[in-house]
Amino acid sequence: MSFSSTPFPALFLLLLLSNSIANAANSSNRRPRYQLSLDYYAKSCPQVDQLVASITSQQFKEAPISAPATIRLFFHDCFVEDAEGKELAVEAFDTVNKAKAVVESKCPGVVSCADILAIAARDFVHLAGGPYYQVKKGRWDGKLSMASRVPSNLPRANATVDELLRLFNSKGLTLEDLVILSGAHTIGFAHCRHFVSRLYDYKGTRQPDPSIDPRLLKALKMSCPHYGGNTDIVAPFDVTTPFSFDNAYYGNLEAKMGCWPLIRHCSWILEPGLWCRHWLRTSRSSFKHLRRLWIKWDLLG
């Protein structure tokens, strides 16, 4: 199963992110995090959630890819003051731009792009079947966008467990948080280049990764040749319910049905493996913890 995604111009990404990043470090006009509140726009734009929802619900119907695209953009927005633009789908930016236009028409010059992005990500999680949570608001749009901050602040597809833990720990997140947030890969897609080595030359063996189910391996090879091929082709993280925010991601782990290299981490070491099996068997509990963690993650911005 494969889909084509449209790469987004990096220059425009940088310009947009410079206006939407909430965590612009060392900015002289940055608001303290403790000023974020649920009623931040109670007087200046009380209908902001409804205005954004009018766009996200429409986008979800017309372009379902907007959901994983916007969630990914939100992750980048929280974790780093920039992002690699060539693989962030245009639908995420369309969502933010449309929502911003609607909000501006009712509340000109009031609501930040960073808050709109946070609200939109929450909406898409809920629209796709995930938990609903209240979004605290009050972020200021950053004025700093540095490509040099990207490599050390975003997880790499081939990162080790230790590398992932160091990155998450640096953001105040735990091993449990890592496993839960990994479950967000239950929705969205990966470009072939991030996992093609698993299909043809896993760890220099010139053989496929034995942890991939043979049926999935065959399907992925059809979409992702070893050399050449369309660089815009992507495959779903979750081959069973790619547009649903559920706990199927963890079921895919046990069934060896995951293309993403990070998907293997739940079986690499004992503790994450236990957490993965726990979330697989307790979807209600996982959503409860995910809602808590999503709010915690949201506050990183």
C-alpha cells in the first residue's frame, strides 16, 4: 500500500515556522510558560476553538492526510525551532493557513499561529478517533528559525533506544512517554528512504530485516525499489487502520507489520516491550495516559 506525498518548499516552511514556533528560545518578547491558560482568549476571541474546528473538520473530510501531517508539524513545532520542510505535507500548512484566515476574520491580530497549530493538532487527534483534551493557550509566535537545530532535536529513523531516550529526557520526557508518543505513529506515513535499508540490506547483511512479516516485505518492495524509484512514495506506519488514531500501532509490533525503523524499539529491550504490550491490551488506559502526555508535550511549546 503506497501513496504519493507532495514535498513542501523548504524556504516557505522556514518562513512559516518563523511565525508559528511557540518556543523561540532567548526571544526578548517571549511570554513565560506559566502564563498559558485555558481562558487566555476568553475575552479577546472566545470562539477560537470553534473557528479552528470549522476548518479541521472540513480538512479531515476533504483531505484525511491533513490529520497526520498536522500532528507531525505540531511535534516538530514543540521539539525544535525549525523542521525539515521537504517531507512535511502541504496539507498541514493549508490547515493552519485556512484556520488562521478564519480566526483573523473574527479576531484580527489576536490569536497566534502557534496556538492555532496546537488546537488543530488536538482536533485531528480527536477526529481520527483519539482522545479529546483542552488546549492551554497563550503562545507567542517565535522569531527564530534555525536549520542547524534540527538534527540534534528530532528523532532519527535509525536512532537507537539510548539515543531516543537521551533526546526525550532532554525535553523532560520519560521512557514511558517515549513509548506512548511512539503510538502516534498509528496514523501517518513514512517515505521509502527512511526504511528501504530494512527491505534489502539490513545492517549490512544484504538481507531484509527478519522482523518484517513476509507479506508486508513483499508489498513494501513493490513500492520501494532498492535503487531509484519515486522519492515521493510513502507507506503507512499502521497498515491496518492508517487514518485512525487507535492503539493498532502496538498490535502491528507483535504481528511484525511495521515499516518504520523506530517501530522495532518496543521489542529491542525488555522495558519498552512490556509497555508496548500494556498499551496494546488497554486502549482506554492508553488514551488516558496519551491525553495526559499530549498536554505535557503541548506545553513544551
